[in-house]
Amino acid sequence: MKQDDIKRVLSEFSLFRELNSEEMDKIVGISITRDWKKNSHVFLQGDPLENVYFIYSGRIKVYKSDINGREQIVAIMKQGEMFPHVGFFRQGDYPAFAEVLEGSTLIAIPIHQFEKILIENPELCIKVFRVLGEKIVDLQNRLEEQILNNTYEQIIKLLVRLGTKNGKNLKNGKILLEAEFTNRDLANMIGTTRETISRTLTKMKRDALIEVDDEGNMILEPERLLEEIL
């Protein structure tokens, strides 16, 4: 990818949207583009923390693994998103794995060079704090869901969150959530079992809370689902 293309792509990220051309040139000057194949890993949990990545195309699964090999999905990242957020202002290792779910093109920015630019551009530093703040609020909400809600309620909130973030808006307040997440993926996002997800989704279909088309895509109405847990 040429530098002009990198500049155009990065300019579309909210983090860089308000930077002028000269400021963007500094970011582009330290950026590296690379293509990643499906099922490869961008980094492993415990690897030295070196880069922050911006997704030009493709999907990335960020997950943690315990000593028994059990997987906890932190996020499914797509075009227009960056990861890991903990990369800024932090020394040490990557706290999770990043697996490529489909062929992806990523723009990598070395952290130590990026931090120098942040120091020289206070406005950009403030933007980074805002992005981190949004991520912290999201993680706090998800933690509260696990503490305060039973499994059924957690599944409902998970579907609403995924639909809002990844779905396509339809008429009458409904959302189409494409079949990109397996039941195991959904289970690993909230720390339950695939069987529990399967039983719950079957019940939701029977109760007409969700619809599933011939391709496995899910149609849901967030407001109606949330009424189930009020």
C-alpha cells in the first residue's frame, strides 16, 4: 500500500480524523502495512508489546486463554477498528491473542515511535484518552453484566451489543446479524458453554424473540429483547 493510500485509510479513523495533512504525514511516516492470512496470529499472549494495529480490511479475534486452554473472547474487531487499546502508554507484553478470522490487511504503528508523536501533539493525545475511555466504559458494562445478570440475561445483552455494533439496520427497529459468530464464539464471549447458547437461542426462536433465516443470519429487535430482562 502506497503512503497516499495509508494516509487516506488512517484519516478515516476517528482517532486521526481531525489531524491536518502535516500531522498525518508524521503518522504515515512510521506506519507499516502487511497482509495476514486466515488463521494466522498477529501476536500471541505474552509477546513483547510493540505495535498498535489499524484494520483496513478483514476481521480479527482478540481472545485470552487460561492455563487450561479455555478461551475467553475479548472482542471481534473489523474494518475501521484498532487494537490493542492497552498498547498506548503501557510497557510489557500483549495481554491477549489476536487471530485472523479472514484474510486481513493491517496498518501497524510502532508504539515507541507513536508515543513520541503523541508527546509532540497534545490534541492527538486527548483523542487517544477519549478512545480509551470509551473502551473502559464498554468493559465496565460487560463486567457488570457478568456480575449482576444470569446467563439468559447475559446472552440477551450480548446479542443486542453484537447487533448494535456489527448488524445491519432493517425496518421497524429490527437488526440483521449475519452468521459470522458460531455458538462457541458466543459462549466464549460471556464464559458459558456452547450447549447453553444453543438451548437459549432455540428457546428464543420458539418464543419468537429472534428469527433465523435459511443462511443462519439472525434477525432481532433490541428493544423487545431488552424488555425480557426488565
